[in-house]
Amino acid sequence: MSQIHHLNCVKIVSPVNDNVCGHCLLIQENDKLILVDTGIGLLDIQNPEERIGQQLIDMVGYRFDENQTAIRQIEKLGLDPAKITDCVISHLDNDHIGGLADFPNATVHVGLEECDNYISGNPRYLKTPLSHQPTIKTYEKLDLNWFGFEARKVDIDTETEIYLIPLFGHTLGHCGVALKTEKGWIFYVADAYYMRIELTDSHHPVNQLARMRAEDNDLRLSTLDKIRNLINEHPEIDVFGYHDIEEFNFYQN
């Protein structure tokens, strides 16, 4: 029997939204804990200038709170952070992987294209989140289909089925994560959109930010079209992203 916990592990204040979140998932299954993205970590909070840099802190609008880190929230749930065995990662921007260092023994699962993009020296990525040299398992293209999307089954021994779903555009290897639970499918689309309103309002100011941060904007727009179609055709699938605080708040009620 698995349980899904919704954690907000980032706070960003930006001109577009003064309360941008970092919607991570904690899968609790028997004696195993798995994180889907990690948010900002404890070491980031303690040494922000060293690990992130003041320029990026100011540009993004980070607000730091130790209690918001995944490790502290796991402890608050009465769980042992040392039991985090695996972290499934959508992409390697620091606001999604800063917390990896808080779980140094966890295996990192990520798409092959994203890992290659990271090690290529792409300046968008910080090196500090992976400086503890975790075990990294990468996933390449497979002949698997998930509701019309390419799918890559994550190799973790769990009852919950976990798939990396390529949603390229924001980065060249950006993936969503699909989870099959007892209640049905969950589809976490990470930064495929920053705010859900991007799916319905192409003139909202957040679209400009999303376009600026996309490594391939044409791919990003194609990905949005696929997500729109999925939501329209399969309303039974629970779809949400990383940064939309209204989506996160829905799961707190």
C-alpha cells in the first residue's frame, strides 16, 4: 500500500506571482521512501551564496526557510529521511535538485538527454547540487507508450508504477513523471508549464517567462499541446505542475 505526500519545497517571489511554489512528491511505500524532485535543500539554506550564488538568488527571487526543505518536512511527517532510497528527477535545474545532497545515499533517476545536457557544461545548470557524487541512473528512449506519450519505466522495486515521460522544451531533457497508484494515474508535468493558466491563456505574462527560460520554445509549445490534449481526453488523470501554488493548495484541502 502506497501513500503520496505533497510537499512544497520552494518559495519564490517573482513579478509574475509573489508566491511561487516547488511541488514535490513523497512516495511512502512499506519501508521505502521515494522523492519526485527535491526542491531547495538544507545545505542551500545554510550556504545560499556558496551553493546558489547571490546573482541567481536575486534573479529568481528565492525566499529561504529551513522548515520548507524536504528533509525537514519528512521529519515532521514522523518519517526517517535516511529511508529515502531513490529520487526521481524531472530535470536538473537547481530548484528541483538542491535537496539531493540531503539524501546522499539515494539513487538519482533522470532522463539520459537531461544528464547529457548537464554534463555538457550548459551554463544554466549549477554543479553544486550533484557535487556529493550520487549514484545516477539514466533512462533512454524506449518503445513504450503512455496515453500517446513516450514513456520510460523507472527501475525501482515498488508496487507504484513510475515512468519518466519526455516533455522536452523547458530543457532539452525535461521529463514529467507518471505514477500509477491504487486510486489511478498521477501525472506530474514539472516545468512543462509554470502556471496552469498557460494552457488556456497565451497572453498571460507567465508565458513570456516560460518562453525566456525554454531551451527550445517550439518543443515547449508542442509539449503544452500534448498536455492540453491529454487533459481533454483523459480527465480521470490527475495532472499538475511544479510551480503553481493554486494547484499545490488543492492537495492540501
